[in-house]
Amino acid sequence: MSPAGATSTTARWRRGGVLRWIFLAILLVPMVEIAVIIAVGRTIGGWPTFGLLLVESLIGAVIVRREGGRAWTALREALRSGRMPSRQLADAALVLVGGTLLLTPGFVTDAAGFFMVLPVTRPVTRRWLEAVVARRLLGPLGGGWPGGGAAGGGPVHRSPGGRGPGDPPDVVQGEVVD
């Protein structure tokens, strides 16, 4: 089998793995949400549970509107100044996903949504997201260290040509004319 075929098979396997996790989440998250809502309803009553879910959604909408505006402003400013907006894009994505989770009725999704949206907890979520993306993108390029990372445990940063920090520099032969 050719290396291209192996890469294609690996990509299909990974994609299938991701689809399996998404399928499980689609099945399990609603069941967990219903169980938690029923447990809270038995503890504090049906109407207070409904009111609590409604208040959480309203508070979430206000926070998402505020943090979404801040993320959009920071993204525009980074683009205007010519900086790479990686942090701002990650924040915008987290606010979008967190806002979607906050609008979904349930206590578990609301907790995850608040964790992604609140400015106090978003940096923790962003670092986790960056680590997941780095592991997915840079994992095969690891320099032989366990986990595919650098000696210090972090990812190996490579240039587009596939060169790492320990690789010797390219030598270009030529003449210097005064």
C-alpha cells in the first residue's frame, strides 16, 4: 500500500472515530440532561426547575452578547494591526459554541457553556483547545519523544517545509559580489 493510501486510511479511521464520539454524544447528552433535570425537579420542584433553566438561559444570553462583542472587537483589532489573530479566533469560536450550549436547555450543557463563555474560565478552555489541536496537527511530526512532543513535553514547532528546531540550517552555495 502506498504512503498516500495509508494516510487516506488513517484520515478515514480518525474521521470515523470522531463521528463515533459525536454519535455517542448525541445519544448520551440528552439522556444525562433529562436525568439531571428530573433529579433537580424532585429536589426543588418542577416550576422552580423550569424557572432556574429559564434564568440560566437569560443570563447566558446576556453574557454571550457581551463576550461575543468583545471577541469580535478583539478580532477586528488584531486584523487591523496585522497580528495573527489565533487567540481571538479561538475566543470567538468558544463564545459561539458556549452560546449554543447555553441556549440548549439543561444544566450540564449550561455548565459547559458557561465554562466556555465566562472570561475567567475561557483561557483554561482555550489552552485545552490549543493542546487538542496541536496534538491532532503536530502529533505525527514529533521528534521521537513519548507523546510526539519535544523534550520538554510540548509540541514540536515545525516550519511548512517540515523542519524542526534541531535540524541543521540549509546551506545555499553562491558568490557574494561587492
